[in-house]
Amino acid sequence: MARAARKRKKIDTWKTKRWYTVYTPKMFGEAKIGETLASDPESLIGRVVETTMKDLTGDISKQHVKLKFKITEVKGDKAFTEFKAQSLSRDYMRSQIRRKTTRVEGVTDVVTKDGSKLRVKTIALAIGRAQTAQEKAIRRIMSSKVFRAARRATLDRFIQEVVLGKTSSEMYKAASKIYPLKRVEVRKVRVLASGARGRP
């Protein structure tokens, strides 16, 4: 008679997991942005969490501003993050780009005062059809404003100025002297390498 096969004891993986509360970095007030499940806290390190400025502040006018944070540390049931990226939603960008407008886009790699390396993507929407020389001048101004803003600010300060619209406002004021503009935006910011915090 064949031996009866031993039955393997099934492990309920859900019972081995626990909930961890995720918080934003200090630049966003260490606000609670959600909860996540994990069986091992180490498995949370490097996990990316996404939210919006509307969810953080309650300001509906900022619902198109998306933020990404990366979990870098876990203490007890709390997961702490660092800033990873900011971007504007696709729906918002589509609503802004209309016919009979000139779209001027720029990409600038910058280093903040505290040594963080960032890639910043900007966009200006001109009314009507701008000339090539005017487009180049607008792109040059956007790059210069972003470069100077990053050089004089820490990562925290620079990101705050971006999400609050200060950087966009400075670019608009300078670039609109070249050609009439509808809007100027910082479309995306991504951390390439953090300064004092280490690698993102």
C-alpha cells in the first residue's frame, strides 16, 4: 500500500502581514498619506507612494499636482519617506494646451544648495504662433530661472516654491516680455540624487 502523502500545512500569508502608516517628509509637514501592508518592514524600503497636493492640503485648485514619495525608513508601524517626484496630471495639461497656441518645453538639470541633483521639465504656452527665435529665448529664460532658484535653495525649499507656484510665476514674468504667454508651468521635477539624505 502506498504511503499517504503528507499534507502540507497552509500558511495564511495575510496573517503574517501588518499595517504601516506612511508619512510625508518634513517639507510637507510629515502628514499621513495612507497605509500599506507588509509582512516584513524591510520590504517597504524603496516602495513609492503617490498622492496629490489636494489630498495633503484640501486645496481643490491643487488637485492636478501629483507627488511621489519613496519610503526610506520604518520605525515601529510608521513608514517615513523622502520626496521623489512632482508632476502635473495629464488631464490638466490637455486642458491647457489649445489650438492656435505655441508650446515651448524645456528640460534643465540642476543642483540645489544642499547638493541634490534634479531634472526639471518646464512648459510655456504662448498665445498664437511664436517665432523660432522667440521660442528659444523663452526656453532660455525658463532654464535660467530654474537654475538660479535651485542654486539658492535647499531641496525642501525648492520643491515648496515649485508646488506653491512661485517658480512658475517668476518664469512667466520674465518670459512674457519676449512674447504674450497664456501660462508657464513646472511640468515635472524628479530627484536624480539626493544631497545630505543620500541616494533617492
